[in-house]
Amino acid sequence: MGRLSNKIAVITGAARGIGRAAALRFAEEGADVALLDIGRDVPGVPYPGARGSQLGEVQAEVEALGRRAMTLAADVTNTEQVNQAIASVLKAWGRIDILVTAAGIDSWAKAWELTDEQWQTMIDVNLTGVWKCARAVSPALIAQKSGAIVFIGSVLSHRANREFAHYTAAKHGVLGVMRAFALELAPYGVRANSVDPTVVKTDMVMNQAYLDRLGGHPGTTLDEAREYYLKWNTLPIPWAEPVDVANAALFLASEEARAITGIALPVDLGALLK
Ligand SMILES: NC(=O)c1ccc[n+]([C@@H]2O[C@H](COP(=O)([O-])OP(=O)(O)OC[C@H]3O[C@@H](n4cnc5c(N)ncnc54)[C@H](O)[C@@H]3O)[C@@H](O)[C@H]2O)c1
């Protein structure tokens, strides 16, 4: 018996990174997973987006673990696409037990130099898109009187970082949205929590544009980034792996966390101690 035996999970941002890791961990623990992703570049984001084909690859990986998987090509900022995606899961599989909101983007500029487009896109994807997905699954969870939502926040849900005013605002917003859903869904036996990572080894941060921002010069190497992050974190580990975040999401989604709602769980290598 897995820790999510026969549960149905919807995971956004599932084509790669943390969403993919959650899909695979959840499947290993017995869940069927619906994999939602935009599968293309997001305008204004300074690194390549996931490809549509990656969603199919994750589907195959889940199926190889002996669980069902379906792919949902959808943009979390688009109400119609989100609602249709959730409706299609309910139609095919009859219920939804878990939502993990891992779809997200990054960009950077000084707080006073962000463009309207950078600000708006960030809020649309990383905050409003998260709320739209939670909104879309809530009626099913309420009707079932069970379920769990795991929001993927960030250490920037709790503190600021230079050149990330829009991301910090969105992630602080996710903390608020998580608490609101936890409060309002609790009477129905539905829980909501967040996992708030420090830097995680995914394409969001392990791309040359991000590394160059970090190092302050073109061609910044992974070794330079390692030195930077060893100072940012407290444990002597430069970055978390996607599975570290997936494991925390797994715990919060499982019955082991039945008494836990409304909490933000940092997976932060001690970064918030500083
Ligand atoms: N990697 C880190 O260091 C880190 C740290 C803290 C928090 N996070 C958060 O973790 C979550 C996952 O990020 P990741 O590191 O796996 O990044 P990633 O870029 O590897 O994956 C993000 C996924 O979200 C998808 N996506 C982006 N915009 C979308 C949209 N509008 N609709 C649907 N899908 C969309 C992308 O296609 C991609 O597959 C994000 O919310 C991110 O903010 C990441």
C-alpha cells in the first residue's frame, strides 16, 4: 500500500522540475496523476519554457510506474482552460483528491525597473494562476468532503530578495491564498498547506540567463553559483533537488498530515534562519 494509494492528483507545472518530481513521487506512492502544463515559452520569461513533448514524457514515466496518467495542455492564467482541464479529470476519473500548484515562472529586475509586463505576467501566473487552479478544484473537494491542496510557494513567501519584487509579492500572495483556502475549506475536511523551497535544481534557476544575473557577468559557471548558494543557505548543500520538494508535498498531501492545515513548510536548507 502506497502513501497515496488510489488517490487522484492534479499537478500543475508537471512537464518538468518540481511538478514532474511530484508526479513521479506521487505515482510511486500509488496515485494516478493528471499532468497540467502550458508546454511552451511564456512571453517575457528570460529562459526557455517546457516543451509540449515533455508532458508526454512524464506521462510515460508515470505509466511505467504502473499508475494512470493524463496530460492537460492548459495555461493557468486562462480561466476557461483551467476549468476545462479540471472538468476533464473529473469526467475521466470521477474525483480529485489532491492539487499541487507547481506551475510558475521567474524573471528579474530592480523593483523600480520592472516593466508593467514583467509585473503583470508574474502576478498572473504565480499568484492569480495558482488561485484559479485552487478555485477550480474546490467544488469537487467540498462535495467529497475530503482532499488536500499543496501550494508551492518559496522562501520568498517569507522574505525578500533583490531584483524579485514581483516574484516576492506573488509568493507572499500565495501564502495568503493558502491560508484563506485552509480556513474556508476546513469545515469540509479539506486541507491546504504550502511547501516553500529555497533554490532548487530546475530549469528555472539552472539556466544561463539566471546564472549570469547571479554572478553579475556573462558566462557565470555552476561553480560560481554553488559558492553563492552555499552562503544563501545554512546547511552545507548548495541547492535542493526537485524530489526534496516533492517529498514534502507528498507528506502534506497524505493522510499522515491529516491534522495539518494552513501551514507553510520551508524546504529551505536553513535559508530562513538567516
Ligand atoms: N527552482 C527553484 O529554485 C524554486 C525555488 C522556490 C520556489 N520555486 C517554485 O516552484 C514551482 C516550480 O518551479 P520549477 O523550479 O519546477 O520551475 P520549472 O521552470 O522547471 O517548471 C515550471 C513549470 O511550470 C510551467 N508553467 C509556466 N507557466 C505556466 C502557465 N501559465 N500555465 C501552466 N504551466 C505553466 C512550465 O511550462 C514548467 O513546466 C514554481 O512555482 C516556482 O516559483 C522554485
